[in-house]
Amino acid sequence: MKPHTIHGRIDEHGRVLLPVIVIASDGNEVEVEAAVSLEFGGAMAINEELAKGLGWRRLGARRVVVGFETVRMDHYLGTMSLGSEPQQVVVLGGIKRRAIIGEKFLSGRKLTLDFSTSEVVLE
């Protein structure tokens, strides 16, 4: 099945934001606005409290390089959708800011940015 087109935005700080549906273990869907980071090779990273609140299965923790430091982050098995059928991915929990989506979740998709209109389209 071909993914649906997703429309995001560019915020006042120049961050590229896309809506992601995260699905809790009880089936409830929550829309999270996530920043696109092409420097992040994983699928998604979210706030630890959100990951715990979704009831996702914790896979363990390991050290991860974030910027210029190494931090311990929990790994969760989460269900998410980015304009397509829900899929299970490994999600990092423990970031202090908004959610981040990375290369693994965007792979095979076309991302178009128009800074003049602040439009973002993911096909």
C-alpha cells in the first residue's frame, strides 16, 4: 500500500516538523509533532515520560552518542504511523525536547521543503 501524503510545517526556528501518530499499547492513537533530523539514523526518539505513558514494551537501555556526549537511553518497541499502515519500530526514550524522526523512518519517502511558504510535504 502506498503511503499517504503528509503535510508538515517549518517552525519559526527553521525546524522541519511532521505529524506522527503513535499508538499506545491499549490502541489509543496520539498525534505527536516530530522534528526531522537527518543526522539521526534511527526511526524515532521521544520523551521518556511519553514512552512510558504509551505502555510500550521496554527492550532495555544502552549508551547512545547524542551531540557531543554519551547518554544512557531506554529502547522501546513502539507502534507508529507516518501516513502509512502502522508499523512497529525501535524508539529511543529519554530526550528532553520534542520528538525526533530520523532516516530509518523516512527511508524510501520523498521529503519536499519550501522555505518561502514554510510548507513541508512527505510523499
